Amino acid sequence: MRALKKITLTLYVSLLSTFSIASGSPEAVRFSDGIYNKAQAKSGKKLYKKHCLSCHEKGYFEPVFLAWQGESAGTLYEVMSAAMPESSPGSLSTDEYADIFAYVLKEIGYPSSTATLDPDSEAFSKIIIRPPG
Ligand code: HEC
């Protein structure tokens, strides 16, 4: 009797976890879905040149995103917008930081779409950083 109860419980728990994985993942947004548009990346390129390039060469972000794997996009955005540019932290507008983030995504190889990257949106903040592809 005891053994049966244990088996039933194990089954139940594994069903539960299967269910939550199945219902949770299709809705989760990923960078590889295309979360920024080309206009943002273009504007971001100019802003990056002006505010970031002096300290961070073009290839800087690839290893940064690798190191940040598993963390949320929201956290990386917060670090970036609150602490950068180091010479004048937090001095750009939300739109400007968003455009720079879009440009960085493009440089790393994430696709664009017609979407607008909005750092204040819940969907963005919940994205988990993963390599492109
Ligand atoms: C005056 C130099 C300077 C400028 C300009 C600058 N940064 Fe930085 N940045 C640094 C330093 C120094 C660090 C910390 C050391 C490191 O990780 O290279 C850093 C770290 C970062 C990090 C965190 C990396 C990590 O692994 O945690 C991000 C993201 C970042 N910078 C983005 C930017 C962006 C975007 C801009 C332009 C808006 C910018 N930085 C402008 C000097 C600068």
C-alpha cells in the first residue's frame, strides 16, 4: 500500500512538471524570435559609436552575452543603462539605451523583425539570455 502511494505521488509530480514545461515554454519570448527592428539597430549603431565605442570595441559583447547566459535580459539592460557609459552613467534616454541594445543584438547575430524592443515591457525583462540560433 505504501509503495503504491509513493508511485502515485511520483507519477503525479512528474506529470505536473511535464505540464508546467509544456505550458510555459511556447509563450516565452527569446532573442532569436526577433525582438527589435532595423530602424532601432541603425539608430543604435550611431549612438554606440558616440557613447560606447571608445571603451568597447565591436566584438566586446559576444563574450559578455556568453557570460550572461541564463540571466534575464532585464538585468543586463539595467546594468547597462544604470552603469554605462562609465564616463556618464545613466545619461542616455530609455529609447537610446533600447536602440543600443538592439544594435548589440544585431552585432551578435540575433535576427530583427517588425517588433520594437521595449526595455520597460514585461516580455523583454523576462527573456533569458541564450546564444543566437
Ligand atoms: C569610459 C569607458 C566606457 C564607456 C564609454 C562605456 N563603458 Fe561599458 N564598461 C566600461 C568598463 C570599464 C566596464 C567594466 C569592465 C568590463 O567588463 O570591461 C564596462 C562594462 C560594461 C558592461 C557590463 C559587462 C559585463 O560583463 O558585466 C556593459 C553591458 C557595458 N559596459 C555596456 C556599455 C554601453 C552600452 C556603453 C555605451 C552606452 C558603454 N558600456 C560605454 C567602460 C566603458
